[in-house]
Amino acid sequence: MKATFTLLCFGAALLAIGSCADPVHDLQVKALGGEAPNIPAGDYHRAGQPCTTCHGQYGPATKQFAIGGTIFHGPDKAIGEEGVRVEMIDATGSQRNATTNCVGNFFVPTSDWDPAYPVLVMIRKGAIGRTMNSHIGREGSCNQCHKDPPSFDSPGHISLVPNEDNAPPPQDCPVSPVASLPGAR
Ligand code: HEC
Ligand code: HEC
């Protein structure tokens, strides 16, 4: 395992100097901690976390995302909202839509889109649509800005409905659709 890591670092260092030797990036990854119990690395993991910190050019995930994040049901509890369409449009008018899974996660792989920033975004499900009024300047992780608790420097996690209404969590989700988000109300 350790030998593989060293080899990977060496290979990556040949391609992009510093990939494995960026202490700030390493700390950012480490600060996110290990995988949650019973949720393997994959589509359902790390709801609420900044996906592109790891799914970016410096790894450690191999699959790179242009944009990724999590949509929750309400503003207080961290219950994933399934089937939300995330509509994104870049500075050239290029558009992508992604749909959330049952923990609320969605992503657009870099192999599918290399957006020209700024990017505008809105979310939609059924009759509900919410638009982010400001644009995204260059941050690929929605959850990097949308952190709990809401404060002067964060709007809090993204939610479909503006007020918590005790809707039941999605059924038939292979993992718990309720994230343990530090700071969620
Ligand atoms: C702390 C690092 C980290 C964060 C944060 C993270 N991931 Fe991952 N993710 C990984 C690693 C490591 C793997 C293992 C597979 C790999 O190398 O791509 C993985 C795997 C995946 C896979 C499977 C990839 C494949 O090869 O098919 C998906 C999908 C995924 N993550 C989605 C997400 C989403 C969505 C988010 C944000 C809500 C996220 N991840 C946040 C590290 C992370
Ligand atoms: C650079 C920081 C930043 C990033 C990245 C970001 N947001 Fe936002 N978002 C904000 C801020 C600040 C607000 C509140 C003001 C506004 O609407 O612009 C907001 C508001 C929103 C709203 C409106 C909420 C409401 O009150 O109606 C939605 C929906 C939203 N964001 C979704 C997203 C999605 C989806 C992504 C990722 C594709 C994302 N945001 C990425 C900072 C960010």
C-alpha cells in the first residue's frame, strides 16, 4: 500500500510538479477525515463535503470532477434530497444538468465538462426551483462555500425547501440518507 502510494506520487510528480508534495492540499484532505462507517467510497459517500478537494487534479481520488456537491431537503437537518436537477451554465453558454442521488450527491466529471467560469446555477425539483443569485467564480465544490453552520461567510448547506418541514428521508437508499454534518442545526 505504502509502496503503491510512493510510486503513484512519483508518477504524478513527473506530470505535475508538486502533486504529492503540496502540504496545504494534504492538510485539506486530512481535515475531512476517513470514510463514514458503512458508506464505502463511491456515489453515496461524504455527503456535504467539498468533493473536488479530493476529486481534483491533486487527488487522492482518481476520478476528477469539474463540479460536485450535495443538496439536502431542508436548511436545518442534513437529509439528502433525491432527484433534484442541478442546472449549470458557464460563461460561454455551455450547459450541464446533473441529478442528485438519494443522499443528495451529484457531480459532473471533468471528462464530461470543462466549464469556462463564471458558472451560474439553479436547482429544481417538481414545482420548486431555487437560483443562486451570485455566480461561481472558480470553486468546483458547492460544499466548499455551503458549509454549516450558516454564518457571515457561509450560506449553510444547500437545501431544496427554505423551511424545514419534516419530510421523511428517501426510502430504499443503500446507505443512510442522513449525513452527520458538523454544525448542522
Ligand atoms: C476526502 C477525499 C474525498 C472527498 C471529500 C470525496 N471523495 Fe469521492 N472518492 C474518494 C476516493 C479516494 C475514492 C476512491 C476511488 C477513486 O480513486 O476515485 C472516491 C470515489 C468516489 C466515487 C467513485 C469513483 C469511480 O471511480 O467510479 C464517486 C462517484 C465519488 N467518490 C463521489 C464523491 C462525491 C459526490 C463527493 C462529494 C459529495 C466526494 N466523492 C467526496 C475521495 C473523496
Ligand atoms: C463561491 C461560493 C459558492 C459556491 C462554490 C456555490 N455557492 Fe451557492 N451560494 C453561495 C452564496 C454566498 C449564496 C447566497 C447568496 C446568493 O444566492 O447568491 C448561495 C446561494 C445558493 C442557492 C440559493 C439558496 C436560496 O436561498 O434560495 C442555491 C440553490 C445554491 N447556492 C446552490 C449552489 C450549488 C448547486 C452549487 C454548486 C454547483 C453552489 N451553490 C456553489 C455561495 C456559493
